[in-house]
Amino acid sequence: MDKDSSGKTKVTKHGLKEITREGWEYELTVNFELINENHLVRSSKDRTGLFMNKPEFIMNAATGRKLMDWCNNGTDLDTARKEINECETIEGLRHIYSKYPNHQTVLMSDFMERKDFIENVHYEIVPNSEIIEPEKLKENGIITNAK
């Protein structure tokens, strides 16, 4: 307790300032910032994709439930990675990319790896004109015991 200029006793906080080391926010999955006295918050960091780029809101029990569901049920990342690995076309990859806007940066390496795979498979396909038929092999004397 301190005394102000008029001599009245006033309660003040001392030594309660938060002290965190530099780079601590890097370890967080979600970080909310209180914006004003109306208790509005906004997400300054969000690996879940649930709150990023959303307008300010008042945090309540529903916020906790969303986070709990995210923790217990996994993320869209698992589903997105499965879809990426099963995708057969570049156009399909574009569709998946637009389907998960909150995870685009996290999944970029998965998209690029699958894109490279799809493009390389195209080069591995041998055109019909280059396929050697067994009859021609027998005629050319390459296969001697062909039936």
C-alpha cells in the first residue's frame, strides 16, 4: 500500500509484472492478446487455425471447448495430408490447397513433394509406340524360347 499526494492510502501492485524470456511465444500453440477493457481478445499466434484472421471476440467456455476438441480429435492437418498423399492430379492438389486455407503454409512442403511426384510419374509412363511386343522380340531373335 502506498500513500498518494493527498495522503490517502492507495493499493498498488508491486512486483507482479510478467517476466518471460525472449522467444517464449515461439513455443505456444495459441496466444491471445487482450485488446481493451471490454475483454476482447485476438489471436496473435495460432497453429490450430481456429482463431487466426478472425475478428476480436470475448473469450468464454466455447473457446475452451474448441481448443479441447482440437486437442482430442487431431487437426485438419491429418486429413489434409492424407488427401494430398492420395491425390493423383495437379488440379486435385490445387483444390486441396484452397480447401485448407489455415494450413497452407504448414502443408506447403507436402504439396510440393506430391506435385513433384505427380509430375515425375508422367515422365515414367512409356508411350504405346515404344512398347516392344513379344512377337517382335521372337522375330528379332532376342527371345529364343518364347512360345
